[in-house]
Amino acid sequence: MPKQISKVMKYELKYLGEEDFYEMQKMLWSLQEDTREILNKTIQIFFHWDYTNKESLETTGKALNLVEETGYKDISGYVYDKLKSRYPDMSRGNLSATIRAASKKYRSSKVDILKGTMSIPSYKKDQPIILRPDGIRLHEREMIYTVELSLFSGDFKKKKAWKSNVLFQIKACDKAQKAIMQRLLSREYKLGESKLVYKKKKWFIYITYSFKKTDAKLDKNKILGVDLGVTYAIYACSIGEYGSFSIKGEEALEYAKRLEARTISKQKQARYCGEGRIGHGIKTRLSTVYSTRNKLANHRDTLNHRYSKAVVDYAVKNRYGTIQMENLSCIKKNTGFPKRLQHWTYYDLQSKIEYKAAEQGIQVIKINPKFTSLRCSQCGCIHKDNRKTQESFQCVECGYKDNADHNAALNISIPQIDLIIKEEMTSAKEK
Ligand SMILES: [Zn+2]
């Protein structure tokens, strides 16, 4: 699914308008002050309404009716009309955007404010002027970018007899700034609500732009075989394709072993510590053991999140629309992990991969893992002597040599591999 991504780019501005710059600057400062007042007043009105309503509920058991009290169906409309006449110079669009910004801020902390656990937000001096996207016009001529901002109301412009809105040159100095400008001009990027900011005696525009993250087209017929193991926590590759992805398992294994050793020694200590420890219950005595288990669980969680994200990212980047993994419920791996720790790590890692793959639209197929680690991915020969050690694979039939996990992952990536193996086994028996 395409994701909408929003970002902000900062540009310095140079005033180009018809008014004297010093005069214009005074007007902009006054707009900043107006913005601050509007933000604060909006929040106060919102709060006042909610507070009165709450009091009414508590004393009379009846909620107030907004339409009856104010004549408005929603409080924002009431605020807008109330403030419109008080701030006649500000562009109407920016006024409503400013009210919306305050309303959003208030709503996000409303519960705490009404409970009294948080004070009412208050906006300080030098507020950015909030710019509605439809009041921002970008232009380009011979690589010189300009922006026309609608900052003032129609009445104000008439009074000033201005022919246009306020014009600035946009200083796009570096490559990224230019690239974003170009994409905004070509409408590849969508312009969002932005800000006019006064900082260190200069004016800046903080342009918000957004775009849809286009999904690389996934190919359902491209299958990534993912083998979960110990030497390699993950080995992922695909038969007939170049490239592979792997993560060494040492980090997880070492940590687990270290913690396991500590847990055992603490269990022993705890059993014999007698009365010396505060509290006499078994729970207190074993609490350090539990905390070690928590640590292990947290560590596993962090690692598995990182690993699963990495392998799914690899699949997306290489357009794998399918991931095949072993069905863990019919597996008994000689893992080298302490027995107690074997299951959680594989199940957890696998379910995290499944979950993240689903998010990206990748289908996950579970295959029967029987003989995938003993089968030669090149000639199909299945023999227990193919795998002499945990790490290495060498085919007794064709001599193919490989890392054992890589060979297993290649097998896992073959479509319908469990059926193929079944056939290969029956024909081998017949011989
Ligand atoms: Zn072979």
C-alpha cells in the first residue's frame, strides 16, 4: 500500500515586493503578533466552552447546547467569526489555518487540561505565520524561484492598493533544495500547510511537501527462501538468482548463552541464600532470575525486530512477492541453542517476519522442512552424508559445495519443494 510521506524544507527568502522592505517587515511582525493572539484566544475559547460544559454537567447533570448558547453548530465556526472582525488584516485562509492549528493542539491535551494536570498551552512571541497551501504560489524563471504569498485580507490589499500578493525570491542554494522546488513546481510533490518564520533577522519559509512512496512492484513468482538457523540467524536467497542476504547468529547466541549461565548461577544462589535476603518468599528470592528472563526477552524482541525488518526490506528491494519459510511446527532442529531457548527465538522471529511481510504485501508460504537441509539444491540428491558438519554442505553425488544454511535456503526457495522432495524420496526408494 502506498504511504503518504510529509517533509519540511527550509528556504531563506528575499523580499521583492512593491512596498518598501522596512514597511513590509513591520507588517509581517504585526502579523506574527496577530498569529500569537489568535492561537492563544482560540485555545482559551475552546477551554472556556469545555470547562463551562463540564461544570454544568457536574452541577445540573445537563450538558450545554452549543447551538442554543452560541448559534453555531461547531465551536471552530464560532471562533472564526468572532476573530474575523478583530483581525481584519490577516488573510482569511491563514486565519482559519491558524485557528485549526490551535484547535489541534488543544484537542491533543484536552483531557489533561480539563483534569487540571496540565496548564493551558500558551504561545510565545515571534510565532511563525501559518500559510495555507492555496495561499502559496511558486514560480520559476531561469532557475530563479519566487513565491507569492497571500498574507493579507482582500480589504487590506485594497486599502494599500497593491496589485499582487507579497513577493519573495526563494534562495535555493543546494541540490536538495532545488530538487524539491522542481518537484513542487511539476506537482510531483504536493504542497502542504507551511510557515513563514522570522529568525536571526532573516525571513524563511518552511515548506511542507508530501509525496506517495511508490511501492516497488512485487513479483509473486519471485520466491525468497528464508532459512532460520543458528550459525546464521537468517539466510535468505533464491534459486536461479544472484545475491543473498544473511545475518550471523553469533550475537543472539552469545547473549542467550551468557544470560543462561547467569540465570543458572543465580538460581543456585537464590536457593541457598536463606534468611539473609529481605523478604522470605520464594518470589523475592527468585526475582533476579525473573529479571534475567525479562532481559533476555527484551533482547530477543529487539534483535528479532531488527532482523525481521532487514530481511523484509531485502525482499521488497529485490521485488520478491513471496517468502517461503519452514513450517516450524514440524521441525526439530539441532540448533546449538540451550534447549529452553530454542523455540521462542524461531517462532518469534518467524512471526515477526510474517507480520512485516504482510504489511508490505508479500505472501508467506510455509513448507514442510523435511530434508531441506540434506538435499543438494543443485542436483536434488538427498543423503545424510551431504552434511558432515553444522556449517558445511558437500554433495556426495555431484560434489557441490556450499554453506549449509545457504544451500538449505536455496531449497526452501523452490516452488512446491515439499512435493518435489516427496517424489525424489519415493523414486530413490524404488531404485
Ligand atoms: Zn548434488
